[in-house]
Amino acid sequence: MKNTLKRLGIVAITTFLTIAVLAFTACKDSADSAPAFTVSFNANGGNGAVPDPITVEAGKSVALPGQDNFLRNGYAFGGWDDYGTGYNYQSGDYFTPTGNITLYAKWDAISYAVTFNANGGIGTGPNPISVNAGSGITLPSEGSLVRSGYAFGGWNINMSGTEITYQSGDSFTPIANTIMPKLGWKMLTKYDIRI
């Protein structure tokens, strides 16, 4: 009988310990599996590899990546947008997701200023023209600019006129942040007429 009680005691202790270990393991596993959210990224018309998704524990923040390896012609990367709140997040901002979410690249159109230089002429020339990258403008006339001994010869991006000369009405597509077409002047031919 003594041995039987002893065995029952050992079985009871073993059962209690097994249950305790299982309960502890279940609690530990549930604590380890706290909700986590995934922040994914979409290039939104850009080309190249977007940043990898980031998984973050609920209630924690994640630093948002930059554009790294993706671009969009004619646009500058302007951060991330969730297209829900309308809030724009910048690279390096901390973001706390409340569920799985995809953030979309925000693209700002690059704008170029086309200004006109009289290149030795006097008078009032055309006003500067703003144009989005990849778009063209129609070049204006010389306005009231004049230069003694010269006639208007068109617009050129090089003061000496060694680049392509564009005429009034021609289409011009800038390829840099600031383009300054120069007024090209053609020297008038002077004739000495004797009677």
C-alpha cells in the first residue's frame, strides 16, 4: 500500500508538472505570437525594385525606406502615401501600422524653367515658361527685343549659337532643371551701293 501511494504521488506530481510545463509553453507561445503587421511598398508607376516588405509587431514603429532602386522618368520621389488618410510619409519617417498596409510611392512632377536671354539685344523679351519634364513648349518670338545691325535668328541654348537653333513656333523640350535658350542674332549684310 505504501508503494502504491508512493506511485500515485509520483504520477500526480508528474502530471502536475506536465500540465504546468504545457501551460507555460502555451503562454509563452501566445506571447511570442503577438500580432504583427506587414508594411508593403508599391512603386506606383516607377520602374525598378521597391523595398522589401517590413513586418513589425503591433504597436511598434518602423522607419520608412527611401526610393533606393526605383525611379520614374520626369518625376522626383516624394515619399510614401497610403491613399487613405492623404498623409504623405517621407523617407526615414517612423510609421506605426494598425494592420497590414501597402504604401505607394508619391511622385512629384519635375518642372523646368525656360528663360530667355537677350544676348546683347535690348527691349522686352518673352516671360519665362514653366514646363514639366518630358513635355515641350512652343518657343515664342523675340518680343520687342532688337539689336542694332542684327536680325532675330532664333533661340539657341549656347550663347555662341553652336547648338541647335530653334525658330519662333518650334517645339522645344528641356532636359535639365533650368534651360536658358539664348537669342541668336544674325548679322545683317550691309551693301555699299554707289550711283
